[in-house]
Amino acid sequence: MSSIRVIRSAELPAGFFSVRRLSGDTHEVPVILDAVRTHGDAGIREYAAKYDRANPVRLEIDRDSLRLAAESLQRDNPELYAALVHSRELALAFARRQRESFDDFDMEIAPALVTGQRTVPVERAGIYVPAGRFPLFSSVIMGSVPAQAAGVDEVILCTPPAPHPSDPALPWADERIMAVAFICGLDRVFAVGGAQAIGAMAYGTETLPRVNVIVGPGNKYVAAAKKAVYGEVGIDLLAGPTEVMVIADGSANPRWVAADLLAQAEHDPDAEPVLLTVDERLARAVAAEVDTLVAALPDRAPARASFAKNGLVVLVRDWAEAAEIANRKSPEHLELSLESGPERDALERAVRNYGSLFVGHRSAEVLGDYAGGLNHTLPTSGSAAFTGGLSVRHFLKTVTVLRSPDGARDFSGWRRSIATARVLAEAEGLSGHALAARCREE
């Protein structure tokens, strides 16, 4: 039996386009958030004792510990250290260019009436980075770099505590996460994990400062906590299971395509790897390559379940149907693994709903995860239809300004707007508003 189903587009299951969220019981999340809001650090420690591998007396990891972790990584694994530095350099270059696209302006919209826009960074941002089976230390880069490029005054990090090498009372975390925090120049780092970390950053405690925006990946408890605190703070995204959709023609390398499907399937049993193609020979070749890759995996590997439950190779009628399916699905990652030319160009113009788009055989999604400058925190579960991934804009506020210069020669625009404001206020029955306009007319 094949590890991945090969079907025709007419056979797509009814739930293929449905919203997919991280499933499971999260009823305790509001209780945890309330404990942190009410009891501060004591609330954090209560749930650290229940859920985490360590429960340090102090929560903040000092700068020297971060520096030593970075020095140890550079000494023991110079290749990884250099890769992290390179990844950050690319992400920072991209984020700085993003920041330049948010410009300020003033315009005289009418005589003596000047409107303007200012793009202002938030004061403090909080990054969350999980440290479970696969500590996502690259997410330190992806969370902190756009905040720093935006000009945020202070960027803090929360990550689950780990046992300290010598003193269990002292705060510690995954050493690679600590090292990357130092490489990225984060202002403060706290050994606090789970929903309690989200609550601490949202409300503030004796030790942790309250932030304006919380970003970063996490499990279902972290996702539920972010959803609960949204409105008191900003958040990036409500993440669901990861997704990749590859649209490929006969020029694609079947092993490359299969490997890109596996790259997302290995994240989670609920991940969704999908290939769309018009070429039946490619479809069968990719399915065979997936079988080979899956056969080499451990029995309990998440990718096995992912391919079995959600993996699909879909034979479409033409590229127009492929674009239609992609736009309706709005996948987190979308690859156009086609030969360069008019067909690929037309397909690139036709697709519009995706977290990140990867064009051409060499534009592997793994580059977007680590070393392409793009951010790997992306919308899932169809939310790419209305939002993009984590970027500089999550740490910026667009505020507006209105002025009427005292020394203007012509106040006709101002007078007309005052009169318009009075008429509209009177029509809506807001007498105070009307008075504020009328007294200026008089």
C-alpha cells in the first residue's frame, strides 16, 4: 500500500478546504492565565512545577549565561554557529528593506487641511520559542529580527526552563536557544514556558515586563493562550498544523518534490503535504519516492501519520484548476516547481493566497525556513486568504495626523470640512459633535 494517495481533483475529500486548528483539550489555559494575572511570578512557578522539566527560583537568565552558551556553540559546533549568523544576516537584510516600505507622509488634502501618516514601532515585543521534542532555535531569529528592524525599544524572549547544569535554583533553557538569543542581541531572556509565558508577557509580573505584541510558535496551549490574550496585546498568528502545496510539471525532480513534502510532514502527524500536477507519470514517480522515504523512517515518526491521513497527490485538469485549488486552499507554503516560461509566469500571476511562495525547482521551502531571508512564521488553515506571515508590520502602528496651519492664506478647505462635519453630526443626532463644529464656523 502506498504511503500517499494519488487521486484526481474530482475526488478531493469534502474536508480538504476546511479550517484546520491544533486539536485537543485546552480547558486549563484560562485557569493558568488567571493564576499568572492574579499571582504573577508565583502563578508561573505553580504551573512550571506541574508541567516543566525545571522550576527555577529566579526566572531571568543572565547575560553571562547567554554569552557562555554562544561561545560554547561557536567552539563545539562552528558550522552551526556560522549557519545561524548567516541566517540572521539574511533575515535582517530582508526585514530592514520591509521597514523602508512603511513610509511617513504629509499631504494637503484641501486648502488649510493637512493630513499625515506616521509609522511608529511598539515599545516592547515578546518572543515565544518552544523547546519540546525539536527546540525551534531558528524561531529566535524569525521572531526577534523583524522587531529589531522595526525599531522596537525592547525585545524579550520566553522559552521553557531546563535543568541548570549545576544549580537547580538557577534559570536555564535549551542551550542552543540561549546561544541564538545572544547572537540576536535580545534584551532579556526568561526561562518561562507554555501558557504561563504568554500570560506573563501579556499581563506583566514582578519579574517579567508587560509587552505590546507577542509572537512565536507553540503547541495547542500556547495557541489557545495567545487567542485568549489577544486584545490586551497584539499577536502574530493563530497557527494550525503546517501545510505545503507543491504545483509541479513533468520537468520536476520527483525526489526533490517528495523531499519537500516530507520536510513538512515530519513536523506533526496533522501536517498536510499535497502535490498538484497535470502529469500522471510525475504523480506516480513522486508517490514512489515518498514510499522510499517513509520506509526509512522510524515506526512512530510523525511523517508516517501525516502522509497516511493528509498526504495527497492530486491530478488536475490544467494549470488553471491548480491555481483555483491553491487559492481556495490558501496553503502556508506554496511551491511552483515548474520549468521557467510562460506557463509558470501565468501560474505565478494567478495564485494569490499563500503564506510564502517558492518559484522554480531550486526555490525549496526549506530555504524559506532557514536561509532565504523570509520569515518562517506563516498563516495556516486558510488564513493566508486574509493575512501574510510574521513581518516588520506586526511591530509597527500606523497612526494618523491632522493639522490646519494657522498661517494659511486660504482656509476654504478647512471651512468646507467644518461645515461637512456639522451637517453629518446633526444628521446622526450628536449635538456635542455638531457644537464643536458650529462654534468654529461662528
